[in-house]
Amino acid sequence: MTSRVDRQIKKAYLVAAVALVEDRVSLEQMDAAGLNVERPIFTVGQAAEIAGIHPQTLRQYDRLDLIVPQRTPGGARRYSLRDIDRLNQAQHLAQDESINLAGIARILELSEENRQLRRQIERLKRGADSIFAAAVDGEVVEIRRSRRVKSWRKPLFKPLQLTATVEAFDDDDDDESDDGAGGDRAAGGRAGRR
């Protein structure tokens, strides 16, 4: 039973890898669908066949630290869907864009950094389980996100709005007296200079 499940899983990953190389699906879509894109599944020969690369090229990429697969306890290389995606990118950059290996390494490095930053942004968007608000006394308070947040916000913000309105009204009174005095001062200043 276990070997059958393993074969089914390997077959699913093989289908996913081929779809990835054919640009029918992205790595992010596979990740979102629940596939473990870091899972070491493919041997050197399988990865080479999927990516359309000679196995010796894969070994060379490993030696150059361009694409480093995971290793089994016995030391055999195992490639993940992420590795297949990187192989596909490397081949495209080398063959279609004529970029050298140093350039490919830098592009892959920046691509990985970009991916990690996007994932971090998504985690931050999803992980925000609380919000902060100002209490009546001005203290910052944490409010757990729930359906009751709106009912909590009204009592917290209503006195603040009233206070802000009163302060704005007071500021308007001050502005009017300043305009008259400020205008006279400005006129006097100009008259004195001429």
C-alpha cells in the first residue's frame, strides 16, 4: 500500500514538473495548491529528462553551486520542483538570453530573494490577527480582530472625533485673529522696508 501511494505521489509530482517546464503553471500556483515544492523527488536522470538538460550539466550546476539539489543519506542527488523551476530558468537564460553562468547565478539569487519577500508580505497580510487603536486617553490598545471590532471602534473613536472637532473649531477662532494681526504685521513690515 505504501509503495503504491509513493508511486502516485511521484507521478503527481512528475505531472506538475512537466507542467512547470511547459509554463502551464507557476511554482507559486503549485505551492498554493498544496504541493511541497521543496520536496526532493527527482533523480539526476529524471530531472535532466524533465528539464531537457544533459545529466552532466546538472552535475556541473551542482559543482558551481548554481542549483544545489538535496542529498539522500547515501549521497544521491534529489531535485525538487523548485530545483526544476530553477533549471528551467537557467536554461532559458543561457540559451535564449545568452547570459553567462555568473549572470544566471545572480539572477537566480535575486529571483529567490524576491520570492521570499513576496511570501513574507503574504504572511504579514494573512497573519494580521489584531489591530491597534487609540483609546480615549490616547493610549494605544490592541484589539483582537473579530466581528465585534466595529462595535468596539465606535466608543473608542466617537470621543476622539468630538475632541478633534472642538479643537478644529478652536483653531478656526485662533486663525481668524491671527489673519487680522498677521496681515497688519505683514503690511507694516513691508511699509517699513520701502
